[in-house]
Amino acid sequence: MTSIAELKKQRATIAREIERKRVRAERLRKKIRQKRLELDALESALAVLEGAGVNAAKRPGTRRRPRKNQRDLVIELLKKSGKPMDLDQIVAGMVKKGYRFASKNPKRALSVTIYPDKATFKKVKPSVFTLR
């Protein structure tokens, strides 16, 4: 049986560990905020170089929107490939073309676009699509 003193000692150890993890998590959050600011600065510089205008570059924290929507880009990728593609290939192609997904799960976001649009996309196999 454990004594009260041993339990208090374990509780103190656990409390110290929780505090260490809380401090580490806060440091990581701070680092993420700094990296996001660096990314915004780089994207602003890139926007100026690409001719997106000075106004786009002056607004920190804003990111350029993709020029094409998901559906149009998927259609373009499928036409270019000329063969059925699975969702992973489509996502990879979109990222390669510079599309930035707002979702943490791009495959799910893309399937929301593709699955309901039966007039444009034909499902060949599970998660594999071609154009009609």
C-alpha cells in the first residue's frame, strides 16, 4: 500500500511534469507565431515580385488567394493527365500547381468538391476519378 507521503510526492512530480509540458507548448506556440510572421513577410515579397501589387504586400497576415477554384483546377489536372487519378494524385498535382488548401485535410476537402459533382466527374473506383 502507498502512503500519503508517497502519493503527495507522486502528485508533486506529476504537477512539475505538467508545468514543464505547458511551458514547452507555450514556447512552441510562440515559435509558430514567429514562423507565420516570417511566412507572411516572404509571401508579401513574392507578391511584389510576381506583380500582385504593393497593396497585397502591405497587408501582413493576409495570404493570396488561388487564382482558380478547386473544381476548375481538378478539371484541368484530369484533362492534362488524360487518365483517371486518385484523390492523392489530384491533391499532389494541385499543391504542385500552387493551390493552398485552407483545410488541414486536403483530401477530405477535395472529396467534398468532387463526389457531389456527378455531372463533371465520374468515379472509376473508390477515390479514383476521371472526367465525364
